[in-house]
Amino acid sequence: MHMGRFVSFVTCQGKQNALQLPLNTVPVTDHLPINVVNVPLEIGNCMPHRLKTPTAWPAETNALDFRHLVDSMITPYMVLDRNLSLVYGNDAYLRATDLELEEIVGKYVFDVFPDSPDRVAEIRREFLKTLDGEVTRLDKHYVNLQHEDGTSSVRCWHCIQTPYFNDKGEVTHIVQYAEDITRADALTRRNDVIAKELDHRVKNMFAVIQAVAALAGHATETADEFRADFSARILSMSRTYSKLSNGEWQGLSLNEIIEGELEQYGGSTSPRISFNGPSIQLGLKATQDASMIIHESATNAAKYGALKSPDGRLDIDWEIKDGELVVNWRESGLTGIKEPDRVGFGSQLTQFMPNVRETRDYRDDGLRITVWVPLSVAIRDQSG
């Protein structure tokens, strides 16, 4: 009914050759069976007018075939009579609706383009206003088009209805102009979703930073220690967020997270470090949690464990077992390792992560950590 950048024409006095064209291009002559009304094609400038001075047209325009002119326009046009029956649609209109002129002429517009009762009532009210002489608009009008191959498509149109006046000043028809804004509408909706998601992620990020700061404050003894550790944690979070953003917030693989956090210590190229396990793509929340856990474990290993001693070794492996993701962190090659007197940041961290279980075994030759996470939690998309 309301298709992109087209106007449908309803014939004046029931004649299909009575078309409405721009005022400055159409002559009125005795031998041309055409009633002309000014219908500018620019959206926002559609104003109803009647020609009163047909002799004002240049004589050389008399030879123009105006029906052919209208049908050759790339802008679709549609016209309704006072019964809201379709009386004309130019070629552009018919192409846009995937219909034939014979299929729509004389038919009630809502029979050709059915809609919900509420939407029909809303559109009909605008049509009746136009028949009372008003220029009306239908903003973001969604139309379900049925095609010959059995498929359907939904288009979004911005429509303008302009009244057509006869010589007596009576409105006899409605000329509808519609611009296809489907792409612009989709872009607007996408931007709205992105804005809401960004707002959520920023709030979530600040909540995480606040929690990290609070935990770090309890786990450090001096301001300098707090400042150094907190800065390193924020940098680690920043790297993770950058990777998530580049990957359209789809989460990261566990292998990628471990490689990123151990890169500064040599990563997979170091002969003292190994990590392996099945390919698994973590969800968004699990990616953030895993990054913080691996970062803290690597930082502690560099300060006190396997990554500090030239004889130390770090081996990480993971598997899926009994519906859980199980990650093993094993440090070795050391001597005299004992459990610390106070609970550090890394140990406290997992206590604030629902569904995460962790054990720590301080053996003489190095620390062993095992983490269990339900697989359904690890891989699903969570943004909280």
C-alpha cells in the first residue's frame, strides 16, 4: 500500500488517465484528457493546489505523453478515490509492490494490503483527514509484501498523503507518496541496540573495576603495592575488552585468553610454559572471569612461583568432564613452597564468581590450582 519513493494515483472522475504531476512540468490543454494538480515530489513539500490558469503552459509541451511520463518515473505513485479504492499506480509502484495494475484497480486498499485491525484504523483515520483537505503522514509504516514466488518481505515506508482537489474545490482523491526507509530504519534500530548494550557494558565494567579495587585494597599492604597491582589489573581488563570489541563481543577461546595473559612471559614460545586442551569458545561473562583468574595466577607465578625462578615450569591443561570445564594450573621445579599466611587477591577473586569452584594445593615444588565451571555457564553468552 505504501511503497518506497512512489506515489499512487487515483483517477479523477473515475478515469484512469487523470494523473497528478508536478505543477511546473504539466500543461493543461483542450485535447489532453488529463486533470493536473500540483504534487511536488520532495518529502515535506507536498501541498495541495489546483491549476486555475491552463493557458500559462508553453505551447511546445502539448505533445507530451503524460501517461508515459508518469509511468517512466522512478518514483512510485498511487492514487485512492473517496471510497479508498485504488485507481492507479505507476510502473514504479507496481514494481515495488510486485503487483499488476489489473490486480489493484477498483479494489479496497486494505483488501490489497491487509493489516492488523488497530493499524488499519490508524491508517484509515489519516486517509479520512486527507479527504478533508489535510496533508497527512505515516511515519515508519511497516508493510508485509507477498511475492509471486511465495516469499514475503517486510518494508518500512515513510508516507505522505496529499488531497486532490477538483475545479469546485472538492477533494476527490488521495495521492500517496511513500519513501522506502527500510535500511535507515534498520540502522536506527541497530544503533539503539548498540547504545543500550554499550551503556550496559560500561556500567558492568565500572562495577568490575570497583570490585577489583575493593579486593585489591584488602590484599595489599602499601599504597605503592596497591597502585602497581591495580594498574596491571586494569591493563589486563583493557586488553580483554579490546579483543572482545574486535570480535563483536562474541567471547574468546580459552586458548586465546591464556596465550594473551602469558605473552609477556614468553607464552607458547617459552620452553618453560605449556598449555593445551580442546578448543572451547567461552561466553562473554566467562571470558571476563577467566581473563582475571589467569592474570592473577600468572602475576603470582611471576612474583613468587614458577615464572620467577629459572628452574620453574608452568603447565596448564583443560578438559570437559561430567558437564564441567576443568582447568588445571601446575607449577613445578621449585623448592620450599608454602601456603601464604594471608589470603591473596587471586584466592578471594573466585569467591565472588558464582558457579566457580577452585582448589589450591601448595606443594613443595610448586602450586597446583584446579578450577571447575559448569559447561553451560562457561559457553553461554552472558553480559552481566
